[in-house]
Amino acid sequence: MSSTVPPALPGERLALDGPAGPLTVYVRGQGPALLLVHSVNAAASAAEVRPLFERAAATHTVFAPDLPGFGLSDRSDRPYTPRLMTDALHQTLRAVRARCGVAPVDALAVSLGCEFLARAAVEQPAGIGRLALVSPTGFMGSRAWRGAPGSTRTVPGLLPLLRGPGWGGALFRGLTKPGVIRYFLRRTWGAREIDEALWAYDVQVVRAPGAEFAPLHFLSGGLFSADIHDVYDALAQPVWVAHGDRGDFTDYRGLAAFAHKPNWQVSPLHAGALPHFEPASGYLEAFDRWLADGASAGVSAPRR
């Protein structure tokens, strides 16, 4: 863990260790447990779930890990895979059960974090309750991702090329200049106005030692699951999907194969890919209803 980066979120910080290595998990609030999982990108961290973390802490005990390779968690030079990220969620869930008991934990994830959460939920169906997936990956275009179990979308030879004989760090630094981070956040929002506090934290977190290792695996395709449609299909829990119609992440044609499932509900929004940072999107109010409906039977998604 690094002392060069400030904490992403207010509240208590748990220092966990296990199969996924040292993890930092932010905890705040009292009540039923809620797990929040951030996305994966060059500057990812638990800061990406800040509005949800602060809002849900009024009624829940909220847990938000920095995934391996990001934030205050271990950023060592090692393989970063969907298996590692899923193991990190299992590691976090053990701490959740120790604090809050064995009741199923409702969980929300953002973007690529949705793939890790879905895999954890399939592997631990009794431990994870309802799922809220925000701008989930795996649905772009019409291709069915039904590869061998545990397979990834790694582009052969790309990771060594990205890392190169010494230029991997330079590539990462070029992708994480303050102006470049702002550019990519504007593409994520689909607007010029972004969350300035998130941008400022991103600028800090990418300067930490080892910050390039996990993002380079991400760029190589190694953190995307080639079997993710089989994983999504295997979810027995209620699933609420929300996605926006602005920015770079608006192609959800692949959702057509899942939207008819009785335990799935899809909510299109007029927003970017992080609608919880946009009060006008209505997502925060829908999230409040989803939290309040936690004890309901059947599919529990926002009422319309």
C-alpha cells in the first residue's frame, strides 16, 4: 500500500490481505451491507463510486475496495486478470461477512467492474444478493462472448509490446497527463462538464509507483472475459442494468439477449457512463428506490 496517494473516500479503511494481495477497502455507515465496485481504466479507483458511497452510508454499511493495481491497493508488477479481480471481491466479501453477518450482500459495480462482480456472484450465489450494473461491459455490438470458461480477450503479443523494453511507463505517463485525463472523462460523460473532484483525484492516483501495471494489462485486453455472456446468463440474482445515451459507452446492442430474462431489468438514461455523478439523470433517485426495495421479493429494480 502506498502513502503517496490520499484516500479516495471518507471513513474507515480496512487493510486486507489474501489471495489477491493487499487490498484497501473503504467502509462507512451502519445497516445492511452494500458492496460498491469501481471500473477499470488508467486512473481507476474507488473514487468513481463516491456519490453512491456517501449517499448509501445513511442507511447501509457500505464497502468499496480499491481493486488490485489501483488506488491504495497493491500495485506490484504481476499478472492482472479477471481471476485476480474476482478473488479480490471474494476477499472483500469475507470482511463484509465478518462485520455484517452472513446475509446476502447487495452489490453495485461500474463498467468492467460489472464483469468481476457477475463472476463473483455466480461463484458465490448464496453470498451475493441483488446486482446493480452501471454501464456494464460485454454488450457492445452483437457478438456473443461465450469462450472457454475463464478465457480472456487478451490480444496475443500486445502486452509485451505495450510494456516494451522500457517504454511502458512512458506510454502510461502520456495517457495520464492531466489534460488527457480530462479528455477521457469528457468522453465518458459525453459532455464538457465533468466532476472536477474526480479529475483531481485521478491526476494524483496515476502518479503513484506501479500505477501503470494494471492499466497496461487492461489495454492488452487481458482484463476482459471472453466467456462473459455465459457468466451473465448464469446469474440467478435480480439484476438491474442502467446505462446512458451520451459519450463513448452507448452501444448496448448485446443487451437484447438478456433484457427478456425475468430477473433482469434495463433502465436507459439520458446521461453519460457515470450517471451517479449527474443529478439530472435521475439515477440517484432510482438508486435510492433500489436500496429501499432491498427486502422485496422477486426482481427488485427501481419503480417507474
